[in-house]
Amino acid sequence: MALSRLEKVQVWLLTAAMGLLSVLFRLFGPRRLTASENKLPAVGNQLLLESATQLARKIRRKEVTSVEVVQTYIDRIQEVNPFLNAVVKDRFSAALQEAAQVDKLIEEETGGEEVLEDRLPLLGVPLSVKESFALQGMPFTTGVISRRGIVATVDTPSVALLKRAGAIPLGVTNTSELCMWSESNNHLYGITNNPYDLERIPGGSSGGEGSILGAAGAVIGVGSDIGGSIRMPCFFNGIFGHKTTPGVVSADNQYPPTSGRQHEYLSVGPMCRYAEDLLPLLRIMAGPKAHMLSLNTDVDLKKLRFFTIPHDGGSPHTHPVSNELLDIQRKVVQRLEADLGVTVQEVHFPRLRYSFQIWDTYMGLPNEEGKPPLPFAELMGEPGQPAWPVWEMLKRMMGKSDHTVAAISLALIEKTRVSKPSSFIMQQKEALQKEVEELLGTDGVCLYPSHPRVAPKHHHPLLRPFDFAYTGILNILGLPVTQCPLGVGEEGLPLGVQVVSGKMQDHLTIAVALYLEKTFGGWRDPGAN
């Protein structure tokens, strides 16, 4: 199906506006970094190479103190953050005080290690938190200048549960403006860099989380995902992340809030360097709803049905998947078949070529009461008056706007949205949903590219704004997905793949993630490449 006239106008508007700013940036932007300037320091402390599960065990056994672990991560953040601009506000002093209290608790505990493990499974382990999550006493702005000075008075539920399990937050990390772009850049905190190449993006909107985790400045973190905001940063930064089945982990006390039907597509989930941390993190973050998932069920990979989808079928909105990503996905298929004795069936869903239109349509639907989503321009101006996107774009060209090109362009595109959704696109979504759910069932797992390319250079997503459709479509379908690193490519940048299963079958994709970590090596130290 050819693009409609309205879609052509939308694509032209966004591409033209973003393309102009991208050209201006290349002409007047910063000089190119030398090889030495573009290199992150290698990890020097062995504690930084332990999973959260291992660190918690060592802390409980008094093999290392929480103060020592927390100080080691503070030192690493102070070492790498000047390169990355990932952590935008720290709470190091408070974290060290809390770590000292942990060590005192362990000294006084009389019930033994098992009691501590059951009651406080993450006792003394450092944690990073996306700034769009409420973390009591910390900034809560999502990169919007008009929200400067707003401080969270409570914890978002997932963070509260992690803290209750003993985790110690070290600070909050950068996001894209209002969490709606694939590059973590805003005019309040600035731009965040990729630890594998400082001239490339860490993804968005959980890009600060992805960056500091990939740089070994954190071991576990929390992200949110409504179009790929966990999975793209995890892919670009070579770490693990899990987009949960929606509705299991609470998404309360985030900014911006969901509206319309967006709550159906938003997931909160763990981000981490080591696959063995995914399951315990998800179990904690799910809290009272953990029973909805079969997280305690042993998974025999040999009894699963495996599928691979190499691409979206050639959407006019997305770039073709690069050869190196097609090749690494083929290598995953080969290893699965050789190691497990399974047959991985290649399947194609022609309706995936409408992924962007489906995501865009469903994100704009009203809720059950007929109330549409909050206008993006209104969120841009909160807590004051709504932004005027045309005026903001003119100001941006003069370097005077408080808003990023991506945010302004999204507000402009929103002005062109028709009030009545396309019945054709809705039919495609419903048919695709049925096809995929019938394929996966309760024992099927599918491989799908994370993105058409490895981490792009800064601002280049302005020239390819719809490539996130590879992740976004899975939000609308409501499926759990684990993003898995698969080593690095020719340019030294992380490779990876999405592992998808049926609704409520999160434990299947996490089990595959554990296998892929053992097989392909998992996270790699960017300073050692």
C-alpha cells in the first residue's frame, strides 16, 4: 500500500525540519574527537565485573562491604561520567550513609544469610534510576526546562520495591526530552554519549541508563518503554533489558504520565549488564503482581518452538536492516539449532511493514471514556502554557528555543494527525496481532532485529526518525521482549537481537537471554575494545 497524501506530508515535515538542523549541526557543531579522546577508561576494579546477584551474595557473606561496593561504583561514575553525561544528579553522600547502615545491619543479623537473602535480596547493591521516575529527593523533570526545580516527593513503585529489597540508588540518569525520542538529549541536562563511541548516541529515552550501565558505572537500573525506550538503549550500549508484559510492573509516578490508551503499551522493566539479574529484578519490580508471570518455572529450551523474522518486509518508513545485524541473527539461529537440536523456522509477516503507522495510530487513540491523549505541546510547556511548535521551530533555528528539534517536530507532526484513525491500519494491527499470537502461543520464542543499524552518530536519527518501529510495534502488540547483546561488530559497536514471546511468557525470553549470554559472551567492557 502506498503512503497516503497525509503520511507524505508528515514524513516531509519531519524529515525536512530535522534534516535542516542536522546539516546545521554538521556545519557548526563540535570538532571530531581524536581516537584517544573517544576512548573510555577500561574497568580497573574487579567488583565492577560482578553481577548484582553476586555482589549481594558477597555482601551478605561479609566478603565485601556495601560501603566498598558503593564507593567503587561512585569512583567509576566519577571516572566515566565526564565522558558520557549519563548521570545528571547524584546522591553519593546519602548512598554511602545507607551502605554503612547496611553493613551495620549485616553485622547485627542473627538469622543467617538465608534470612537476609529472602527478605532483602539486593541488600547493599547500588542502583541507577532513570530521571523520569520519581525518586524521592531527586530531580523529576524529564529534561524539560520549565520543570527545572521540580523534585520528587515519593518513589515510583518499582523503585520503592527495589529499595525495599535493599538496593541503594546512586543517582538519576538522562533521558530524551519528555521521553519521546531515540536520542537522550535535552536543553536542561545536555546530550548523553555512547560508551563505545562518544560520537554516537546511547539511545532513548532510557539513554542515560543504557550509557552508565554499558560503561560499568552501574550494575542494575530501571527503564520504561513505550516505543523501544528500554530496548534501543540496551542494544546501542551492549547490555540486557526486558520490556515486560504491560500491566505487570506499575508505571505510576512517572513523567510524562500516560493518557488515552498509552497505558496499554507502556512497560517498566529492568536494565542490567548481566542476564542472571533479569529474573530477580523482574520478580522484585512486579511486586504483588509477580504471580501473574511464571517466573519460578524452569525452562527447557529444547522444548521451545523457535522462529526468526529477519526484517519488517520493506517498510518505506524504515531503513533496511544492515548486513551485520542480519548476519548476527543468522548466527544465533545456527547456534540454537546446533546446541539445542531445535529447528528455527524463518517466518515473515507482511503486515510488519505498517509498524510505524500502527504505533502512531494506537498511541493517538482515546481511552474508554473517549478522552484523547494529552497534546505533546501541552506537556512541553508544563507547568506553564502549552508550547507553540511553529514558533519554537523558528526560535530553534536561531538557537533560542528551550526545546529540542525532536520534541518540536513531534509537536508539529501531532498537528497534522487526523481525528479519525485509519480503519485500514487498525485492521492490519488486529490481523497482525492474531497472526503473531497464534504463532507464539505459550511455548514459542521469536528473534527480531532490535533496529536497522547499530548505534547512529549524534543527531543522525533526525534523518531516519521512524527506525524505532522495529521496537515500537511490539509495544502495541503487548508482547514481552528481552533485548540481548551479541558482541561487537566491525566498528566496535554492540550487536544484539530482540527475543520475543507470547503475553505473560516473560520467563521464556529471559531463559533465552541466559543462553545467549553464555554463547556470545554478553556485555563487553567498552574501554577494553
